[in-house]
Amino acid sequence: MQDKINRQVILTSRPSDIPQADNFSIDTSDIPTITEGEVLVRNIYLSVEPAMRGWVSAVANYSEPVPLGGVMRALTVGKVIESRHPDYGVGDIVTGMFGWQDYAAVDGDKVQRRVETNGLPISTALGILGINGVTAYFGLMDIGQPKQGETVVVSTAAGAVGSCVGQLAKLQGCQTVGITGGPEKVALCHEAFQYDHAIDYRSEDVDAALTTACPNGVDVYFDNTCGPISDAVMKHINVGARIVLCGTASITNWDPIPMGPRVQRQLLVKRARMQGFLVFDYNDRYGEAISALTPLIKADKLRYREDVLEGIDQAPDAIASLYRGDNLGKRLIRIANESE
Amino acid sequence: MQDKINRQVILTSRPSDIPQADNFSIDTSDIPTITEGEVLVRNIYLSVEPAMRGWVSAVANYSEPVPLGGVMRALTVGKVIESRHPDYGVGDIVTGMFGWQDYAAVDGDKVQRRVETNGLPISTALGILGINGVTAYFGLMDIGQPKQGETVVVSTAAGAVGSCVGQLAKLQGCQTVGITGGPEKVALCHEAFQYDHAIDYRSEDVDAALTTACPNGVDVYFDNTCGPISDAVMKHINVGARIVLCGTASITNWDPIPMGPRVQRQLLVKRARMQGFLVFDYNDRYGEAISALTPLIKADKLRYREDVLEGIDQAPDAIASLYRGDNLGKRLIRIANESE
């Protein structure tokens, strides 16, 4: 390995809102040496998340901001190529917060989990069987608590989380309504993700479209957007509605906090609940979600899409590209072959 | 009774925001005749609620608006003076939605309950042992779910609901912080209602005062105000906070919906919950709350204040007066003597 180098994507400046390519540089360094208790991971897929905007923001958040000059924080899946930890052996596929880099020296106790592929591609560990599927599963089931016959509305409905939410709600016997942007994603919502209705917020009046799509009102709203789309959905909530706050993709800057229609009276009159949700609070329950999702995927009852960029050079622009809506499916970056 | 008349407070015009005296008139009519299944109630105390603003509003709400030309909807406590219902006899003290009027012919099945005074004044049936105490009890215990050692913040802290919430939270072993307006109410919060801290929003910077009063952040916020006070509290919520939406006293007009800082990101980052609450959903559980509250009152562990106006002529201005903050304690109107 002496002839190999570690390419790392470094945060060089703090964006004012959505991280752009020029907020990062790609540096090279030596492959790290591991010490007792660590494993050396060769990253294969890097994940790209909407939440990364928050991870690089200096505004108060649920985690410390990525430091300037530091490797970009990211979930990855990779292969153990050297181990000084009793639980992991060379060749194991593992996933965790190993960063946007080729190689990571990782405390074995910080490995999120060993990936059991069950015949599915290892990339699923970053999407439908990773943060996105687990987010969808617990966000919908624990916070949204859908009941058979209810109407569930999902924003960013064709996205990695939203598409899973819509399908899980459908499997619960709910009417599902997806809100997404552009005809290609509307088609995906209908054909791949089996929504009963799909609304194109770019070409339709969302409020009017919801009146048609939700004649019985909205019981669960899985909100990945905030902003005007959510303001429209709020007008349609039923008594006892549950609003799952999972993301705020429509709002590019939270400092200062943007203004919007006050939600309190509608929540009060409807005795409704709006609740924030972070998948990291469910770290101890990943297995439960994965056990529920895996057989659904294998039976083709739960579908997913991946949108894979090739090479670490794609990383710096990858978050901005996500916010431009360029991707169809879970955005990943492949930086090595599994068989390497 | 032939020589008696029934004075009734009639809604004559719909207010654009807070109902004023000139939205009502006082008419007289004959005392109604009851039919089989009805009781004739002589009202003794009329209740005045902040929620009455909503009851006369044409804007969509949780109940049908009071019709123009109709008797103002109100909770009252009174005496059965004639009965054609097997469950009620002459002399029974009863409470229910009998309206701002001297006499009401009431379907016996619409009587909310027979008041067992347990040695306490019958006026308590409209306050601490009525809608206010029951609102405080279920709003705090069911929705707020305070745990020992947590910090509970209450807005309109000296009011009929807020003062009960603060004391119940204190009895749960919580740190309690009341927000109220003016030195007289601040003194009430400290002396009568045993808040650990009381903040005067009229003379203090609420945000700064909360920093001092809540060094460990806010776990439960019982919100009767909405508006700038609540915006300040939101900055201080802890991970897992519960925000009970009980009233929106700071907002005088909801049509169109006023703008405020968007709450979604703070709720998301803090995995917090904002939930609307209406006491009418707990009609079947009144007894549970009253059984819990009565011994606390008798043991002087739970204090209440009443602010009693004399005579039905006071009714038309009574709601506006409430919003001006004129009252210290539960606002009632006495229109007859109990012994009459």
C-alpha cells in the first residue's frame, strides 16, 4: 500500500447556505496507520445527504459543525483492509461516519455496523438499508403512526427517504400522495413508488392539487421541505394529524430564521402534532428497521433508486447538485470497486 | 315566575378580531317553557373565556360560530328550578353550555354535570374545578408530560389556566417559570402560585430573562399566547421538549394567518413536539381531573383566583376586558345568588 495515497475532501470555507463545490478542496495525504482497537477502512461508496448542509453550518445544530480544514463528515460503506479490533476482520464490509476520503482509520467501536448484504448490493447500506430507509421507517412508524385508510402526504416524494415513506404508508393501507418537482419525478412516483397521487409543485398549485388528491384531508404529513409546500399542506390537515419534521429542503438559509405563516392556531384547532425527528436517535434500533425492510425489498414490495456518481472528484459539487434536484434516487459516489 | 323575564346577551355583529361590547345587545324575553326531557336552569354564574373570541369568529374553527341574533355561547353554573328529566331534581346545581342568559331550557342529556361542591364554592365549577382546571390538568399531564426536575415555562402564567399549570408542574417536582404582564401579576405568580421565577413581558426582554430563569433550558412550554413571547421561548427549548398549544392570546387576528419565525427547524434539531390541545376532547374524563384537583385545593396546595363582575350588564364588555388584561383571576359574572 506504500504506493497509494489517501484522497480527502476538505471543507475549506463555510457556506452561507447550501455548500458549493468551491467550499471544498481535494487534498492528498498518506494512508493512515492504525493503532490498537482501530480498523483501516477502504471506502467504496460515499454518501451525499441533504443534511450535510446542516453539518457544515456554524448555526446551532444537533451536531458540532465540520471544522474548517477537516475531512467532510459523511456516511460511507467500505471494506476492512487491516484490523486491530477483535470484532472486525480483513474483508468485512462496514459502514459508518468514515468521511469523504479513500481511507479511514476508525476506532472499531465507532463502526456503525457490519453490513450483511443478504444478496443485495452493498450500496444499499447507505440508502434503503441505511440512513434513508431507517429514517423513513422510524419517522413514519414511530412519529407519523399511520393507520389503515388514512391519507399520508410526503414531500420530496421521489427522494431517497420520501419514496420509502410513500411505499411503507401504502403497505400500511393508507392513501398516499407525493409532492415532487418535475414530470420525470412525478412519473417515478406513480410507476416506481406506487403513490395514489403525485403533485408537481413546479407546475401545479399545490393547495388546489391537495384539495383534489386528499378529499378526506391529511392525517400524516411527512415533511422534508418546510416552506411554501408545507404551508399548503397545513391547510388540509385533519383533526389529530401528525406532522413528521424530517428535513427543511425548501429553506436555504436559517440565519436569521425565515418568516412563514404561524402554525400554532391550525395545530390547536386540529389538535394536531408537529414533531421533529432525527434518525441518529435510533442508532440502537437500526437492526429492527433493517429486519423489517429487507424482506420487502427482496419481494419487490419496496423499491429504491440510486444515482451513482463516479470518482471522488464529483464530491465537492454533490451537495449543491442535490439541492438543484439533479438526482433521481439516492445520491452516492463510487470511489472504488467492491472487489478491489 | 310569571313576573320574571329572561335577560339574554345576544351577538348582534361579528367582530373582526376581539369581541367588543358593541358586538352584543341585551334583550329580554319570556322565561322558556320546558318539554319532556328538559330542565329549566336559573343561571347563577356566567363564565368568560379567552376562547370566546374563536366562538364568535366566522373563521374555520373547532365549533360552529355563534349565529348572529343568537344568545352568546357560554359555560354557566346554575340551579335546576324545574325538571322534566329523571336524572335532575329541583335544587340541583348543574353546569354546562347554558349561555349568557338568566334562564335556559336545557335537554337533560346536554347538562355537562351535576356539581358536587365538596364544601367549595359553586363558582369553582367554572374555573379551577371546571374548564380551566381540567384544561390545565390534561394539557400539562397528557400533552406536556412533565418529569421531575424538568423546567416548565407557562405563558399567561397568572391566568385561570396558567396559574393551575404552574402549580401542578411544581407539584410534579419541576422548576416553574411564569411569563405574565405587569408587576401585580408577577407578584401573584410568586406569592400565590409559587413559581420559581416570574417574568414580566411588559418590562423585561423575555429572551434574556429566560436565559437567566432557565439555565438548563426548557423542557415543557405551556403556550397560551403564541406571538413574540412564544418566539422567545422557542429559542430555549431542550432536546425532546414538549410544547402544549392551548391558546393564542397574543394574536388578535388569524385572517390572514400572521407571519412568524418558522418553528420547523428548531423542532427538528431539538426533536421536539408541538401539539394542539382542546379540553372538549376530554369531556368523558372530567371526573378524573376533578378527583385529582379537589383534594389539592382543599389542602391549599393548589390555589385559584376569581375575578367576579356583578350583573349581566357587565357581560358585553367582559371578553374585551379579558384581552386588555384587566382581570386578576378567573373572570366570572354573577347574575343571581345561590340561595335565590
